[in-house]
Amino acid sequence: MVDIERVVPVDFPWKITVYVIFCWVLAAFGGLMFGYDIGISGGVTAMDDFLKKFFPSVYERKQHAIEDNYCKYDNQYLQLFTSSLYLAALLSSFVASSVCEKFGRKPTIFVASLFFLAGAGLSSGAQYLWMLIIGRVLLGCGVGFGNEAVPLFLSEIAPVQHRGAVNILFQLFVTIGILIANLVNYGTSKSHPNGWRISLGLAGTPALVLFIGSLIIPETPSSLIEHGKEGKGLKALKQIRGVDDVDAEFKQIQSACEIAREVKNPFKNIMKRSSIPPLVIAVLMQVFQQFTGINAIMFYAPVLFQTVGFKNDASLLSSVITGLVNVISTLVSVYAVDKIGRRKLLLQACVQMFISQVAIGLILILKLSATGTLSKPLAIIVVCLVCLYVMSFAWSWGPLGWLIPSETFPLETRTAGFAFAVSSNMLFTFLIAQAFLSMLCHMKAGIFFFFAAWIIIMGLFVVKLLPETKNVPIDLMAENVWKKHPVWSKFMD
């Protein structure tokens, strides 16, 4: 394990200005859009008006009191409504990487906003299932482009001492988007018969903010200098740092860009031996982030709470509560990540998530029969345990799953490497979204033990393979982190 506290951080001059905060927030709206898409689907799929129009067989099954609690929502097309977004994001992330590499971070965010606007419009106006799915696919393309560019943008314009906090703005806005979606669903569930259209259509609001923001924010200095626009890169660096004394940082970026220009094919270069450490870390962080089970809960929270005995409105309100916990706990990460470090947050969360998952599984396996409901006290306990679980995820694997891959690749393979991270995230998000309701039907309460077992593996991964990256400049990761790690140093030249 690297004792990163012994590494002296590079302290480049900077100060916070209104302009740079404005840029951080506008870019982070890509995260809000992503979060809204995550949160809105679970509430919409629990609305009877939506089910009657697009999934009448699910609606009929839901009405039967004797139907198995765990299986009444098991429908592949219903799951496809949720998961199609992530399949599209998976495929589009590699296109987004090329756009990001060739044209820059800012144009990639602009394209993401266009996909979001088109997807929100088509989804809310859908008359047939195929229109609904295409709308979700367009939103997925927006997610692929936005999730590729926004974390990179935030990491590249953040001062090194606060890179973790600035990058976590992306995840913070994801959680805010989920909370807003839960509030919207709670309100529109009472609007018949088109409440679901309002829920899906309101996705256009953050998409519009992201569109306007993409026209205002600057390109990152790293991207400008890499494309030979050194004068503009120097000007942008002075703008985002709020000081004129940026020569040392400018020279470091220039040095990294000279190396990057020698790489003609970043996707080929990322398969070299020295690129294996950040690539393995990036991909595994995404895989493990999904196998915590978080998106299964966030996608289908209303469905899950209905399963344990809450009525429709109560289940949506419970989702609002978990969404609020998600936002507040992510703020903890913004404060703690650059003080406590990445590893300690991840390990603490593993313990808390494991206990929560096992406790939920035990309550359901002992007290929830296939056709019964939990008593009100036990149902409230389940909601509290879900909140404890969401709390720990929100200050650890949620934001750090995006932060760590965005800060560990050298500039020459950064967009390609992060494309692998985004695509891995979308692939496993798709698999979980497509499979969760079927897994819930067949595994019943055992699904929580399934995710708990993965959390043990995640903890071992952090202990053995994940170095601390706090206070290390992005372009010095190889020297200060990988070459000093007992495992990864064997891969470095």
C-alpha cells in the first residue's frame, strides 16, 4: 500500500472566483440529468396509468392480491424501459470518447445536452412502446456523452488540493437529480391520466440548463494545449485559477501534452503494460459500484417499498426520503474526500452497506411471505436500513466511482481510459436494471445476500489493490502512486 501522506503535494497558486464556481455548477448539471433519469423510471413504472397504457399485463397482475409479492413486476419489457437507456449509454460512450479526444470536453457536453432534450421530448410524448424506448435510447446517448465529458472536465479544471470535492459535484448533482425525480413522481402520481408524461417531460428542464451551460463554460486548459492552442490554454488557465501566476502549472500541462501528442491511437496505447493499473482500477470501480446493488434500489425503490407493504403514495414518499438522505450524505463526501482520503471512505462504507443489506435480507426472509405484507414497524425499519445503506454509498462508492477513474489516467490515455470506465458502468447498470426484477422474483430476499457477498469482495479489493490518490496531481500519478505500489509497480516501466 502506498503511504500517500508522505508525498508532498504540488501547491499551484489559485483562488476561488464566482466564474469558476459558475463553470463547476453548469457542467455538473450533466450529473443532475443522469440522476433524474435514474430516479424517474422507478416512480413512473409504479404508476397505474403508465402501466395500463404500455404494460397492461403487468397492471393486471398487480391487481391480484394473491400474486406473489416478489414477482408481480417481473416483465422483460418493463425492465427494458429502464435498462435501454444504459445499453445506449454503453455504446455511445466510445463514440463520446473519440469526440472528447478530437474536439474537446466542451463540445462533447454540448452534444450530450442535445440528446437529452430530444430524449425528454420523445419520451413524454410517446404514444407507443417503441416511441418510449427510442426516447430512452436518446437519453442514454446523452448519458454516454455527458458521463464521459463532465467528470473529466471537472477534474481538469479543479485545483489539485480540491480535485476530489470539485469532481464529486458530478455525483452530488446525480443525487439531487434522483431526489428531484422522486419529488416529481410523488406529485405527478396524483395527476391522472398523464402524470407520467409530466414526469418524463420535466427531464427537459435540466437538459436545457446543460445546453445553455455548454455554450458558456470554457474548454479545459489541458484540452486546448493538447490541440496546439497554447495561447488560449494559458488564458483559460488564468481564468479558472483566478490568478496570473500559473507558469508552473502551465509548464506541467505542456509537458503532459507533449507526451500525449506522441500517442496516435489512445485505445491501442491503453492496452500497454504500463496502462494496466489505472485501467483495471477504473473498470473494477464501476463494476463494484453497480454490484453494491445501489441502482437496483434507486431504480425500483417505489416497487421495492410496495413489495414490503407500502401503498403507492407511501412508497413514493419513502423514495423521496431515501433521495434526501442520498443528497445530504454526498455532501459529506464533498467535505471529507480531500481530508480523510479515498480509501478510508470506501472501507467504512463497505462495513455499513454489508450490515444494512444483511439486515434487510433477514427481515424479508423471516417476515415477508409471498402474498403477505410486513407489519408497519418492520416496514419502517426496512426504510431506515435502506437509508443507512444509501447514506454509506453516497459518501463513498457513488462519488468515488467517478472520481478515481477521472484522476488516475495520464493525459495521453485519459479519454480512452475513461471511456472504458463509463462503458463498464453502463454495461453493469444495464445488466442490473434488466435483471433486478427477475432476480427479485426468483431469489426473493436472497437478492440482498447476493449483493452483500459482493461488498465483501469490494472491501478486499480496496485493501489489496486500490492506492490512495489524495493530493496527487493528475499528471504525476505514475511517479507518485503506481511506481510506489507493491502490486502495480511491477507493471510500470
